[in-house]
Amino acid sequence: SQTIHQWPATLVQPVGSPLSLECTVEGTSNPNLYWYRQAAGRGLQLLFYSVGIGQISSEVPQNLSASRPQDRQFILSSKKLLLSDSGFYLCAWNHGSGNTIYFGEGSWLTVV
Amino acid sequence: GESVGLHLPTLSVQEGDNSIINCAYSNSASDYFIWYKQESGKGPQFIIDIRSNMDKRQGQRVTVLLNKTVKHLSLQIAATQPGDSAVYFCAAGTYKYIFGTGTRLKVLA
């Protein structure tokens, strides 16, 4: 069966520090990969999605970036965090189009 | 731009009653719709989905209804239980999905 893991689960970082959140999917190949952000009490905002290695589409202009160095690995990064980057970050995957997206357990980021 | 909205931010239901959570979407090209349940501090969990060529789909205690004419879908939970308390999201799209802001379901004992 397929599983998705993301880490770290919680992170407290000072303003201006870098960020790296990692996500891996196991038990499948060539998945579509997604990063979403969920601000407190709000819906899910799509940040990035990837249909293959090195192929990244950005949905929202911001100081975050994403990379996909391997087929089943997706990384969310920032060079300098802002207070507004605080939130719950979710990695997700699916296959093809018109198919269910499966989420990881999320990473809580607090920028102080 | 595209949007997905839920009609009520909070819904309180007596245990044992049926719950109905509503959602509206804006993009008529959306052909796949998903309902998720999210418990506090966790990632969303898949509940049920429906494709645009259907107007109703049933699962265990859950039913999703899709009305493409008015771009509306709903999630019905039968015999609501305390364990159903969570935030429910709908999502609409094709290969990328727009999520609603969520409805918090509170089950009253």
C-alpha cells in the first residue's frame, strides 16, 4: 500500500531563518505531488504541484520554493522565513487527473 | 478566480440525527469532487468522492450529492456519532483541486 511521510512534524523558526520541509511517498511511482498550506481556521491553499522530477508549478507567488529531486520526494524551502509563513503545511499525492488526493500528517510551522 | 465555499462555518447536530454539509464551487469545468474529514492537528482524510457524470454516490453512512446545474454538492452523514466531530472540506477540480474553507461539525450528546 502507498504511504506518505512528511517531516518535521513541528518546527519553530525565527524570522529570516531558512526552511526545509520534506515529503516522501512510498509504494508507488511517478505520483503527482502537492504542497498545501492551511492557516489557522482557514481552508487549504495550494502552493506547489509537480507532475514529475524537476517539474514544479507554483500557484501563489511568495518567498517559498519547491523542488522534486527524486520521483517520490518533494521538498518545500525558504531562504528567509516571514511571520506570515506560519501555518500547517501538508504534502499530498495522487495519480493522473481526476483522482483522490491523499495527504500526509502535516507539519506545523511557527515563525517567531 | 476559482473558488469553493462552504455554506456554514459550524454545524451542531444532535447525536443520532443526520448531518448535511453543503458546498458550492465556481468552476463548471470541475469534473471530480472530494469530501475530506480533518481532525484537529491532523491531515485531511478522504471520505467519499464523486465524478461529474454522477449525481449521487453512497458510502458507509455517507452520501454525496452533486448538482452540476447550480454547482453545488453536499455531504450527508447518517446517524451522526461523536466520532464524526471534525472539520469537513470539499474539493473540486481536475488535476489540481480547490478546497473550501471547511465546516466544523459538532455532535451534541
